[in-house]
Amino acid sequence: MAIRDLVLTLIIFGLLPLCLLRPWVGVIVWSWLGYMNPHKLCWGFARTMPFSEIVAVAVFLGILISKDKERRFLPMCAETWLLLGLWAHYTLTTVLAWYPQEAWPQWDKVSKILLFTFLTIVYLQTHDRLRVMFFTIALSLGFYGVKGGIWSFRTLELGSSHVRGPDGTFIGGNTEMGLALVMILPFILILARNEPRQWVRKLLNIAFCLTIVAAIFTYSRGAMLGLPVVLAMLFLRSRHRVIGIVGFIIFYVFMTHFPPQEWFDRMQTIQTYEADRSAQMRLESWQVAWKLGLDYPFTGGGFWVLPHDEVFEKYLQQYIRSQSAHSIYFAVLGDHGLVGLGLFVGIILTCFFSLTRLKWRARSNPDARWVVDYCQIVETSLLAYVISGAFLTLAYWDLFYHLVSFVIIIKAIYSRDYLHSPETIKLSSPNIFRMPLETTPV
């Protein structure tokens, strides 16, 4: 175990000079640590090492001393303004939070995520760098898909184990891991589709299949609602629809013959939620979040307001147990009121609109084929988040905010490299997108 800790520490500290000289590499490394959490796979001193903070320090020092010619201004489009507005609103609701001792640590965590989201936008406005980030996310979370998919075949015999993520992380639970695996499927498949190296393409395709199996055996009902939609979007939009149809047949045969009875029992509760205790608890938390959001539409109760008995007692006479919202929408509603929910949903809708508009424009340019593919990755992953996230408390997970940043980046690259327009351009709405071509210090 100590060898694993030592190797990981040497790798990360070995990357620090590169993070210092090339801050964009530091942004990639920070994202790798956030998604894969490799230190949580160790059992010695590395498990509690603040690697992310160490890399962040290197990145900020690098920002001060490096002269990155690809560093650019922050494109001020609709998604950017909404994201900044949401961050400001998070800050306001934290100042007025009902439980500040719990709200401020969460604000600190979310602010770090948002800060690196904006650094991603500033430093990754090239196709090559964005591709590196996409591969980083695909491999970081795909690692758990491959690991879980292989391990799941043991579940076929035992029928009592769930695929989970590392303890103490955003994806530590089986339901959270289920959403993560469903969201990562578009990254793996479309990157494989465009990969010129045959051996890499084959490995990615194998990882895609194993990740589907792993997602199924998380036993996450939310993931199972999003998985068919994601697979349908991926296969029916692909250039090989026949393969997609065959894949669906194989998927159907597997789902109807191989999962253990426990899996079927759990999935059946989607229809019989009235008799399921966890579903009833979820409905109770939604009811509390709804009433709280209506009572405090501008500020909500601040981060982590719901898991308190006094909050539930305020809005329900009888309840099973106080808990978090188990829904990205009701979590934001309870924490930040109707205003926060409006900003949150507004970002999602704006991203879908921009991606649709951008795909429509890029299809007419053969050189911009990658733009269409990358838009499909982000669109499908975001759709999985919108559907499955309705049943999970992952409103503050890194990947959602990264998806928003990818929309902004793709728009910026397309306007600069294919429209050759350094001035205001109309991609999704008038007078909202300004992107200078020359290198200018941030």
C-alpha cells in the first residue's frame, strides 16, 4: 500500500513544475484529481494529502509568471453571465444562510470548482487542449466504469453488491456513481469514434461496454432512467445505426436474463414508489424544499439547509427522517430559492439552445466536424444530468459546471477559427459574445 502512495505522490509532485510553467496543464491535473480522486485509492499517507490545493498553488503561481500565448479573455456570452450570476447568488445565500457553520465550507468547495471552471475557459480555448480535457474526464471516470464493469460479473453470482465510487467523494455512493457513469458514456464513445489510433479506439469501445454494465450494477434507479435516453441519442445519431440497433438488442437480452433478482426488485420500485421507504423520504424532502423555496424565494436557506430536523418540522407534521433533497432541482430550490433555481435552470436551457444552434451552423463546414461531435458529447452528457439528476443531490458536482464551460469554449473556438470574427458575433443571442483574438493578459 505504501508503494502506491509513494508512486502517486511522485507523479503529482513531478507534474508541479509543468503546472507552474504551463498553467493549462495544471488545470488538467486539478480536474484529474477531482474526477478520479486517485489519492482515495491509497490507504497510507497519500489518502489525506491535499494534492488539489498543492496543484492549485502551482497553477496560480504559474498564472503570475508564465506567458501562455493561448491564454485568452473570458468570452462574455449568456452562459458566462448566468454562471457568474449563479456564483454571486451562491455567495449571497451563504451570507444569509440558516446554518452558516455548514454553508460556508460548502461555499468554499463550490467556489473552488467555479474558479477552476473559469480557468478552464480561459486556458483551454484550443481544439487540442479541449481534447486533452475530454480525454482526462473520460479516462478518470471511465476507470471506474471499467473496474466496476469487470467487478459486476461477480455480482451476477452473489447478487448483493453495488458498484460504488471512492468514499468521501462526490461519486462515493452507488446512485452518484450511476449518474457519473451514464454522463461519461458520450465522452468515451465519441472520442473513440474520432480516434485515429486503432488500438486506442478498441480500448475505448471496450471501456464503453464495461461502463454500461457498471452503470446498471450501481442499482441506481436514477441512472436507469437516463441510460436508455443516452444510448438512444448516441446510437441513433451515429453513422452506424445498424450497430446501434444490434447494441440495443444485446442490451435488452442482457437486462432481461442476467441481472440478479435484487436488481429487478429495486428497479420495480420506480413504479411502486408509494410502498418504497426511500422513495417516500425523497418525496418528503421535495415537499420541504418546495415550501421552503416558496417562503424564501430570493435567498432560500443556504447550503445544507434541508438535512435538519427543525426544517422538516417547520413544514411537515410527520416525516420519516430529515435528509438532503436527492434532486438537483429541489436542492437548489431549497438552498437558494426560486432565484437560484431560475439561474440554474436558465444555464441548462441556454446551453441546450447554444449547442443546437452551434451544431446547425457547424454542419455546413466540413473542417468543423469535430465541433458537431463535441457538441453532441456535451449535449448528451448534459441531458443525462438533467434526467438522472432529478433524483440525486449532485447540483454542485464539477462535471456540470465543466459542461457549461465546454459550451462557452466551443463557441469561442468556432467563432475565432471558422467565423474569423474577433468582434461581437451572434451564435445564440444578440450582443452577448465578445472574444478577442490577440493574446491579452488576464
